Amino acid sequence: QVQLQESGPGLVKPSETLSLTCTVSGGSISNYYWSWIRQPPGKGLEWIGNIYYNGGTYYNPSLKSRVTMSVDTSNNHLSLKLSSMTAADTAVYYCARVQVRAGRPNWFGPWGQGTLVTVSS
Amino acid sequence: QSALTQPASVSGSPGQSITISCTGTSSDVGGYNYVSWYQQHPGKAPKVMIYEVTNRPSGISNRFSGSKSGNTASLTISGLQAEDEADYYCSSYTSSSTLVIFGGGTKVTVL
């Protein structure tokens, strides 16, 4: 079955840009939508955005000015970049496959195990 | 776009049934059947339990069921078991520019 694994730095300095990778195994990135979702410690889930396998993106308006998502179909990788990081961006970051119906994001699964990113100097 | 509204906590004894509500608006929960529910154990990734309001993915126990009335969706867990103790989140598509919103989460405690 499809498995996802996030990777990246566990610690980022304020004002720096976060770069995360999600490796998809057991299946192809092609023909699917993929999401990044984050969860601050002890808090709820926040959707960051979606990317289609052809590179088309849709970002949460609250983060749009700072987010860049990309896809590498040859290596089955997804990437997330989030600029101008602050303490408020400290969270566990998840990648997940998106099930879409009628062009609308429907539900998320499977998910990666998540990676904790802490913003601190 | 505000988060969907869930109770902070719900508890029940083993074998009992509990229901978690998820209240939104006509722009999300009430307007579309794209409501999903996720179970999250401590330190683990969320796992989908219900999608499209009432559908269970393969492998999910039929003790979990979903429904919707107006702007409120509900997740019912019947025959409550110790392993059901976890946080539960609802999610919905929204016609606003946010596209996807989550509830604040509900902690389920098995007494």
C-alpha cells in the first residue's frame, strides 16, 4: 500500500525558510492530489495546501504569501517550502494524499507519520 | 474562515455509545457531503474513519458511523472500547477561499 514519509530539519531559525520533503512509496504520485497539513503542539489541524501531480497548486489563503509546493514525479517526491518562519509556525507537518470528488478535496488518506519542526534561535 | 465547532471532550464507559458533533455553516458542512472524520492517537498521524459523511474506508470497524443534519455532522462510536480513546477531528470542504477546514478536535475518554 501507499506510504508517505516526511523529512527535513527539526529546527529552523526565525525568518528562515523551511524546506520539507515527502517521499511516496508503494505507489505513484501521478494522477493524485497531495496535501500538506500541520498541527501545532497540543492544537488542531490546519490545511496548508494541495498540489496535483502535474504541479497545479492551491494554497490556504492565510499562508499563500509564504508557501511554495512542488512535485517531482520521477522520484516520487513532494516538497514544501514555507518562508519567513516564526514561532507560530512550530508544528508537526504532515503530507497526505487527497481524495477528490467533482474537483473538490474530499478526504485525506493515507498520511505520513509527520515531522516536528521547531522555530527557535 | 473559522474552524468547525466540536465539543472539547466526550466520555463514555466501555460498551456505551457516544456521539461527537461538528457544526459548521451552509458554506461547508451544510452545503456539501464532503465531511470526513479522523482519529488521532497521541504521537500518531490522523487516520480517516469516515468520509463523505457516512462512508467507512476499508478496514474501519462498523462501530463507527457518521451522519449529518443541516449544518451539523456527527460521528457515533458504538460499543465503546479502550482503544477508541483518542482525539477526533472533523473536516469539510468549504466554498470559501479556504477550501478545507477542520474542527478543533474532541478528546474521547473511555472511563
